[in-house]
Amino acid sequence: MQRRVLLALGSLAVFGMALPVAAKVTVDQPAPNFTLTDSTGKTRSLAEFKGKTVVLEWNNPECPFVKKHYDSGNIPKQQADATATGVVWLTINSGRTATDKLASENKTQGGKASAYLLDKDGAVGKMYDAKTTPHIYVIDGQGVLRYMGGIDSIQSSDKSDIAKATQFVPQTLAALASGKPVATKTSQPYGCTVKY
């Protein structure tokens, strides 16, 4: 019996038929729930913020691209501006860089997120297909993913490019707050590879 199943599976592969795989996140579709522990040891879930707009930011404080946006004050300002209006900003560190030490380093860099979440086994990062640090996702109050991609429109580690770039998070949050369509729903993320 097992041999027949294996042969059947092999036939599917030969004829190009794919077996079901985990669904990837898609803009304008519900964002999958997750539960992680934050840097203070508290359990947090996406579901607890139902009714609020949520920004997910993949982070590794040691990444030069992350340093660009923190050392310049770009991301901390966006975090402060967003949370002042009731937006929840969750910074997530996935894989082998998800340590309390790096969570503390993020605070030293000026991080002002609502919480810093540790995804040590990388399960949430893989669920969201997070590829880089930073990699950004914006979820509306109904739990629908409205933006995913880069923090801005210029893919570089040069701080001087920030002023010239389109900042996608403020743009997306402004559209959601005013009930207007999001102008840019996806963009190419850039930065350091997430270290799963």
C-alpha cells in the first residue's frame, strides 16, 4: 500500500502536478494570525489588535540597511508618528538573529515599536514570506493585508537617499486613515537576507 502511494506521488511530480503547499500571504486578503513572545517575555498575537491598523517590520539591528533607517531616525520617526495615531507597530526578528540582545540593540538604535517580537524558529517569517530586513507589511483594522514590500522606493544603504525616496508606510497609513485606495500595494523589499 505504501509503495502505491509513493508511486502515485512520484507520478504527480513527473506530470507537473503540484501537491498542496502552505498558502502565501496576498495583498487584499486576510493576514494570517500568529502568536509570538515579545522581548519582555509577554505573549502577543496579531488577533489581539483586531480593529487596529498594524505594521509588521522585519528587523535585524546588525543589518546595514536597517542601520541606515534607524541611525537616520527614519524608522523611529515613522514608528512614533504611526503609534501616536493608534497604529500598532510590531517589529519582528526571525531566525537565528532573534535574540534578547538584538532586541535590546534595537532600543539603543531608537526603536519605538509597540513591541519587539522574537520569531526564533522563523515560522512567522516563513508564513509571511519575509525575505529581507527591513521587510514591511501593513494590515488594516479588518485584518486585511494592504501593503507588503520595502520600507521605501530607493534600494540602497545610503542615508542621503531617504529624503528622495517614497516612504511607503506613511503613504499607506494615510490612505487607510482617509478611506482612500492604497496607491502602492506591493514593492520590492530590499536589505539583508532574513537569517532563517
